[in-house]
Amino acid sequence: MPKCPLIGRQTGPRFVATEWPGRGWRLTITEAGLAQCGAIVVLVGGAGKAVALREITCGAFEPQLHPGQVLRAHASKVTWLADREAAAGL
């Protein structure tokens, strides 16, 4: 989630449950958790995700606005699976 207070923390728990007002509870893998992964697979679907996918993969580095950008630090172990609509802006 954009503006998540966990973004940028390199240490601490690997997973955190957080409640977002009006959106419910979320289980978030932290950057410390991502560092422990042997492989990361990201599934992106639909035209509604095209702009976000472009910002995450090609945009200016602003992880507070585009949290998926933290995956750039783990590029060698990330596999992106995007349908045609989501990948249209790449």
C-alpha cells in the first residue's frame, strides 16, 4: 500500500499484519522478508494495473508512492507474470 510505514525498513519481522482504515487487515511481506526469498513471483492482471506496473518497473524511484519498486533491489530473483492488458504500457 502506498505510504505504508513499513517501506524502507530493512530489518525486523518478515511479515506484518496491519489494519488499514476502511480497507481491512493486510498481511504484508516486508523488505526483510523479501531478502529471505529464494524466488519472487508477481502476478499482474488487467488494464487497471497497467499504469502501476509501468511505474513500478520503469518510473522514477518513489517507493512510498509505488511500493512494488522495492522489488528492484531483488531483480535477479523476481519473475513477473503479466497479462497483455497489464503489460500494455511497457
